[in-house]
Amino acid sequence: MSAAPAPAPGAADLLAVDAVTCRFGGVVAVNEVSFAVARGELFGLIGPNGAGKTTLFNLITGLTAPTAGRLRYRGDDITGLPPHRVAERGIARTFQNVRLFGELSALDNVMIARHVRTHSGLVGGVLGMGSARREERETRDQATALLALVGLGDRFDESARNFPYGDQRRLEIARALALEPELLLLDEPAAGMNPAEKRALSDLIRSVRARLSLTILLIEHHVPLVMDLCDRIAVLNFGQLIALGAPAAVQKDPAVIEAYLGDEA
Amino acid sequence: MATFIATYDFLFVSMVLAAVLALTLYLPLMAGQLSVASPGFYALGGYIAAILSTKVFHPAPGLYPVRLVLVEMALGALVSGVLGLVVGIPALRLRGIFLALATIAFVQILGVVALNLDVTGGAIGIFGIPQPFSNQLQYLWIALPLLALSMLFVARLERTRTGRALIALREDELAAAAMGVNPTYHKVLAFTLSAMLAGAVGAVSAHFINTWNSRQGTFDTSVNLMAFVLVGGSRTFVGPVIGALILTALPEALRGVADVGGIPPWLAQFLRDGRLIIFGVLIAVGTVFFPHGLITPALLRRLGGRRRASAR
């Protein structure tokens, strides 16, 4: 599978990962992984701990540069772009180990992520010129609306660090959405949530996907959630792509069963 | 009261100028960057003012025109800003303590250069810098508006798109970059603004101190500025300003206490001469009991809340 030829960059593909390899010293974290995510798709990425899922996210978002291979987004080569340039192009993410701006309020956290969609300069902002003030008001309104969307509308003024863990994850989703992404990367959004919260999260992901016509790449350990949500699933093991396809097919794949789903199959 | 003001005129102006300098340390800190380069830009601004006012401008006898001081401040800010940009772009690739070390080196290099150039007067420096005011207290006409404008600038900055980007970098650089904030651009911007402000303070200080040499704006100043921020607090611009006002006034206040009659001679002696010891102890005790400084955003919110409540 890992040696499979790169998928042809079809018009429908939003993101193409083409034989991407990432080495840290002697460790191969991601080994010639290729797949493509179609526009509008909800694409799941699963695999045991240390399989290279988060590394793959870091490669796509520019936090880590790949050792080899190319990344294409909307047909453009984005390999090696710094993170802020990747974000500008409309790729937003959440982090496995929540990385909010802890001291700041929930509202500020979301407002910061409007950065690439706003344009006020230093002088205009400080002097409070008309256009900057209007933009500031719009930014605040949009951030407030996003907080309401993820169900945190009444706590916009609280410091992010005071939120319970599940709410921090939802706040991170609101922050990522503020970027107006076309591609949203969610890194274990259900981690640490109880079953009821997980169900609410599934509903949230479904509703924002439909409402904002998002393409979503989802890393998740909770297999039922992935099986339930995703259109297609890629399975990583020790940096290799070992299976790719519809949830039901992947679930029956002997390689996957051996590597990951063993006791659940 | 009049004698009190006349006695302490030098102190009042020093306090206000120190508060502006403290803000020059706060600006890069807003973006999470510990830079102690501002004494270097302060020294540069001072030399620009000293050279221009003693060798280039030849005003009529009498008081030196205030507008020329303002021109020198603008030039000091401009030149410091350009140098800040040149130094900042490579220096801000460094992180944390390495940036601090690099900026200490920068301050040292500028000091050595000033010591060895003819135009800066070498070891003697430049003296007899003309006075725009008939007494030192009147320097407040420049220092106070400068402090007010700087504080207003930073206060407004914190509530703008650019300021939020700086604060995001301070809180989590990686997450900020993933949200589209360009780290290098914003760090260099904060550093350059800090350099400009320090250059302007240096220019007015050269007139105020009357003489300028390579002992101005040294590593000692860097340490003082860090103490201002450490004691005052680094999470809101109010902290460094308060820290600078208190710590600049403290030695004189101690001397004042020592001069009050009725205290044992050894204690009076200690208050007069042991100022640095007291200073050090206060900083040590302060960091233990007020690790975030005297003034924190939470404290300001509480005060603000009470004011709003009482207004109702």
C-alpha cells in the first residue's frame, strides 16, 4: 500500500498527500504515505499510539517539514510552507494536547484566529480609525457567534484555562472555525469526553460540516465515533498506511484487525 | 510643598522617563520575547540628541528651542527604529534566554563603539548639552506627555488585531502560528517599536542629564528595567510603569526616611547607604510573594469591577 502510486490530482481532491516521509533521526514517523481527501469529505485517520497520525497533521500544517514527498492543497504545492502561510490558505486545526491561549478569555481566543481574515494595521488599529473599528466590531460579533455555535456563548469572558477539558476542546474547534477554513483538521477531539459529550461532539461536527461546507480530516481513537462519522478511513501503523477505504471495509481488513482492531473484531 | 518639589525635581522627571523605558521592555515582552536591548537604543538616541544639539544645530543664545528637542527625539526614534529592524530580524530567530543574551551583547557592543568613536566624545562623552528649560522640573512638559502617549498607545494596541497577535505569540507561539499569525513579523514589529520609543527617551534624557557618555544605557540599565518589570508585573503595561515609578523613587524615599529625626544613627546610616541591599531584598521578597508582580490583569479587573459597581 505504501508503495502505491500517488493518486492523480483530480479536481475533486482538496488535499493530496503524495509519498510523504518524515524521519526524526533514525525513527521513521511517517513512511511514504499517500492519500487524497476529496472536497467535502469527512476523512478519518486512525491507528495505534505512535502510528504517526499527529506527525502527519504537523506535516500538513507546516509545523514539521517532511523529509520527502509533496503535499498539495487545492492543486497548489504547500510542502515546506511555514504554519502561518498554511493557515492563510484555509487549513485550520485543533491540537491533541489542547493548545489554547490559556490566560486569555474564550472570546479573545476566537478573535485571534480571525487574524488572517482581517486586515487592520498597527496605525489604523491604535488610532481607532473607522475601518479598523468596524472590523473590530465584526470580529467580535463573529467570534461571539462561533462561541454560541459550539455551545459556549454564555461564557465568552472566562479565561480559557478555567474551562473543563471537554469545553476546552470545543473552544479549540470554535477557534479553528474562526479562520474560515475549507479544510479542518481535528486531532482527537473526543479525547477525555464522556459518552454523552462524545455524542454531542459528533452532532457538532456533523452540523458545522454541513453548515460551513467543510472538508474534515479527523484523528480519533474512539473507533465507534470514527466509524459512525467518516466517509472514508485511512489506517496508519508504524508510519505506514495499511488500509484505506469505507469504514465497513476497513473494519474487515485483516491487516487492520491485526494491527489495531484485533480485540474488537 | 514648593521646597519639596524643588528638592525632588530631578527625581520626578527621572521617574517618568524610567516608566517610559520600562514600557520599552514591555513591548517585546507582549510577544513573549525577553529583550534587554532598549538601553542600547536609549544610548543611541541620547548621542543623536547630544551631537545634534552641541555640534549641528546652532540655536541663538538663551534657552534651547523645545521644538529642536522634539526633532531630535523624532530622529532618535527613527534611527533606533531602523537599527532595531536590522538587529531584530536576525536576533529574533533566537528564543528565550538566548535572545536575552544576544541583546545584552548588543548593548555592550554599542557601549564599546561609543567609547571609541570621536564623534561621541570617547570616554569623556559629550557635555554641556543645551537646556530647553530654566529648571529641571519643566522637563515634565516633555516627559509626561511622552509617558501618557506611550501608555495610551500600548493600552490601545492590546485591543487591536496586531496586539492580539503579539499576545497570542506570548501565550503559545506554535498555536498562534497555526492560527495564521506570522511570528517573525510580529516579533520584529514589537522589537522595532520598543527601539523607537527607547531612542526618543534617550534623546530627551541627554538634555535632561546635560551630559552623555558611554556610561548611559549600559547593562546596569538593562538590569534596572528588568527589575521594574519583575516588581511591577509583566502581564499588563500598568505593571512596568508602576514598577519603574516605585523603584526609581525608593532610594530617595529611603534617604528621606533616614533624615527624619529620632531613628537610631545606625539605621539612618543603613537606610542611606544600604540602598542597594534593600533594593535587592525587595526584589527577592517581591518575586516570592508577588511572582506575577504587583499589578496583574486580574487585579485591574477587580479594581475595574469595583469602580463599575460603585458607579451603579
